[in-house]
Amino acid sequence: MTTKAEPTDDGFHVFDTTLRDGAQREGINLTVADKLTIARHLDDFGVGYIEGGWPGANPRDTEFFSRAQQEITFRNAQLVAFGATRKAGGKAADDPQVQALLDSGAPVITLVAKSHDRHVELALRTTLEENLEMVRDTVSHLRAQGRRVFVDCEHFFDGYRANAAYAKAVVRAAHEAGAEVVILCDTNGGMLPAQVQAVVHTVLADTGARLGIHAQDDTGCAVANTLAAVDAGATHVQCTANGYGERVGNANLFPVVAALELKYGKRVLPDGALAEMTRISHAIAEVVNLTPSTHQPYVGVSAFAHKAGLHASAIKVDPDLYQHIDPERVGNTMRMLVSDMAGRASIELKGKELGVDLGDDRELVGRVVARVKERELKGYTYEAADASFELLLRAEVEGGPRSYFQVESWRAIVEDRPDGSHANEATVKLWAKGERKVATAEGNGPVNALDRALRVALEQIYPQLAKLELVDYKVRILEGRTGTDSTTRVLITTADGDGDWSTVGVAENVIAASWQALEDAYTFGLLRAGVQPAQ
């Protein structure tokens, strides 16, 4: 493991604990390979410190530190090992857990220490003075071994409320023993920004220690609490990628860093790193196997999406009128959503986004607006189906729909067998490039059978379709007289290895709605492949 001995600018710390605290989120179960991959992403992003886990307490974390020494060359970050102060009544030099921290090879060690008097007495089952000695002894020992030491004061804010004098005594003990930073932890996540700011300001003045903040998000205020601590003088922020963490999560690394860089004017990342933020956020989400939050600040796909016609009209004049930053600064993009709320400006901007020249044709734009509103009244949704909208838009611009094939008929059969099994078969009859094709296929459902039959019929004529894969399928029952006699909307997402697109179908039954979405999906796939429509 190659890592810098000291950071080039130690004035402000961005400390990531995704691999330790973030991994405690329900549904996340990281392998060692996952942790190594995430560590590389975080280093690429430019955080100063990456907390890798608790060596000695967790075999997987022990292996991570061992492999990191051999497999990762850190360019921006220093690796941090997490552990606890020595046990009561012992010596740090003899404590195997403390030795495991040293054996990890990490240049920085974060110790968790009790700062709430009741936790000391009830959880550690020791005296308040012995707890202070545990902090002093462990910090001093690790410092003597040449390691940098940070101390997390667990439950600090609750402890401060119960016994402020003792909570501050723990901070002093850590600071005087050689801890570079003492982190005030809102472990239960119950604090509010004004409270955090007041406590941090007082503790900073009373102890003289360098302070950090670790905020959980149980009140939805973790990012705000983190920034409030910075306002009060904290120069070390602990966060997790995408806000992952126990219960509802931790302070989200990306909004915190974006606020520090763009709102506070602090340089906390290497040059150019902020523009990688959206990519890094989504890459980490892929590793942990969680769908990226579409509405996450700065990096969500909806963070700079505009739907209202009033917004679109203003954005057409100046995007800054309805955007607090240029999305490109964080690696994101502005999106125009097309819906029944759309006005002329929305359509014009969306056309520009899709590369369709509307030529300032007000009549044409008016027809598109009317067509969208008419279709959405029937249940179509174009904000979630850009590909279907682009086909609609091109049909108006080009004087008719793109025609790669003409369907003569299709049918789907579901057979219920005596043994309880089901057989699904579909037949598609169509014309393409002057040839009549009839194809039959089976599938694990009627829609899958239709998809396969359509593919069999078309791939002989359009081999480009071999790359297509249906990757998502959603059904929603819209308003109707009864549940089984209602209008059905189907959204299909298709991919070709270079990207994906979504299409929509609406009908009185799910099979017909699915067929519409499939037709659009294949038509758009051929459009993307640069295939010219059949004459």
C-alpha cells in the first residue's frame, strides 16, 4: 500500500467512512473486492481519508487492509483503521485489539471513545476516570508507534446534554494525549443545526482541540448539521458516499463536499475532481448493488430536471434562473421533462437536447404540445419514456412515423396445463423491406414470448437488433371502473450495450400495452443504430 506520509494541505479534512459506517446500512454486504473497488473510487474523487474498517474485530476488514497494502497505490487519500480504546484495567501496549490496529499498516488510526457518562458506566462498566485514562493511554501508545490518531467521541452531543463537563473532559484527554482531531459524534442522529453549531462553538473555545463532526441522518439534518459544525469551526467532516449508513444513514459525502467547494469556496478536492462527482456516486451505487437515488442533490438524475412549462420558459432565456449551479460543475446534466405540464419552451428545449431541429416553427411546436397533452390524458407518460417521445417528435417533424416494419398481426397464448405449469407462446406476422415474416416463439410469460417472436422475425432483416436486451419492465394500472377493467400503462427499458432507453405503451390490457412499448423499443433501437427506415 503506497500512501503519503502527510497530506499536502492538512487545513481541512474530508474523511470518508463508507467502508466502515456506510457498510452498516441494511442491504449492503461488501466483499473485500467490493471494498477495494470503492476505495479506488474514493481516492479518485480526492477525499483525504478513507476509513477501511475495524481490523482485528472483523476478518474481512483484516483481509482488506492486508490486500490494500499490496494492491492499491493511493494518490490522494490516506487509509484509516478504526478501533476502540484499550479495555478497562489493562494497558494499551498489551491490548490485542490495539495491536491489530498497528498491524493493519494504516498510517492513521481512528479510536472510538465513550463521551457520555451513562455509556461509560453502563456499557463499559468502568469509572469515569478510568475511561479518561483509557483514552490517554491508547492515544499516547499509538502516537509513540508513529501513527496519526483521530478520536471519535461517541454519543458526544447526548453526553454533552447530560454532563457537559465530562464530555469536554474526554475531548481534552484525547487532545492532550496527542490526538490530531477529536470528532464530535451525533451517534443517535437527533440533533438540529442550531444545536450543533452552539455546542461545537463552545467546545472549541473551552478545549482548544481541533474538532471534527460525524452526523447521522435520523432527523434528516445530517448534511445541515455537518455544515453547521463547519460554521462553528470544525475542520474535519466525516461522511459516507450517497449517505449510506446504519438506520437512515450518515451525512452524504457528495452534498457536503459540493457545498464546501461551491457555496463556501473551500478547496477540499484536487483540481477537476468535483466534475467527477456524479460518476463516482453512481459507480459506488453499482458496487453496493443499490439503485442510485434519482432525487439525490447534485448527483441524482432528477437533480437538474425541469418539468413545469413556466420553468422551461425561463430556462430557455437563462438556465441560472431555475438552477442553483451549472450541473456540469458536478458532472451532471440538465434534463427537460415532457408531460402534460409542458409548454412550447419545454418542447423546444427537449428537441434541442435530443438533437431534433424544430426550426423555430411555432405551428410544429404547437402540434407537438397538443399531441403530448392528448396522449398523456389517455395515460401515456413521456417524462419516463424519452425514446417514445423522441419518436413522436420525429414523426411530427418528418411528416410521419419512422417505419422499419409494418405489423400484420400478433397474438399471445397462455396455456394452463393440468400439472399446474403454464406454456406461453406468441406469433408475430409482419412486413419489412418487402419481405413477409412469420415468427413463433415461447417465453416465460406472454410478453417475453412476444419479445422473442418479434426479435426472431426482425433479426433476419436487421441484424443490429441482436444487441438489444430488455432490462426493465414496469406495469401500472391506471384509473378505471374496476381493477381488471382498467387502462394499463407499461414502461419498458431496453439496452444495446452502449446505453439504454425507455418506451411506453397504454391499452386496455397489459399485453397490448406491452406490444406498443416493444414496437417503440425496437424502432428506437434501429434509429440509434443509424438504420434508414424502409421505403
